[in-house]
Amino acid sequence: MRKRPTKKSYYEYMSERFNKKNYKNTEMYDTLLDIIQDASSDDGRLMELAELTIMNKTDRLIYRNKMACAGIEMTPMQVDEYLATVEYGLEYIT
């Protein structure tokens, strides 16, 4: 596993990715660390996370609905941020 990502590098990535000035979301950074931990410890989980990153617009809507059924309400932007976080986190898995 590569060195743990810093908040600064993660926030810079997200700011650039979503064209937001000074992106800061500590909860999503914690999610990033959880993603890295999960993917590092279980190959099945790694594949599940990798599959999330290739979803098209329809699949993202289905995913959002699935999460809502599980009691986790997310806006379309939150889904996009989560998937970008997954992509970023997977770069830290070897």
C-alpha cells in the first residue's frame, strides 16, 4: 500500500475534480481511509469498490436508490463525491 493520503492532497484532488474552491469534507476523508482499509484487507471488497467506479449514469441512479432502500439517503452530488473518493482511494492499494 502506498503511503496514506493526506487531507491536503485529497482536498486538492476533490477541489479540482468538482471545480470547487477549497473543498473540505472531513467525513468524506474518513470514508476515504475506510475505503483504503477495506480494499486492502479483502480482495472481494476491492473488486466491489472497483466495479463502482465504472458505473454509468443509470447505474449510479440504481445505486443511489439501493442505498436509499438501505436507509442511506444521498444526493446525486454525494454519490459522485463518494465514487470519486473510491477512485482516489483505490490508487493507494497495491
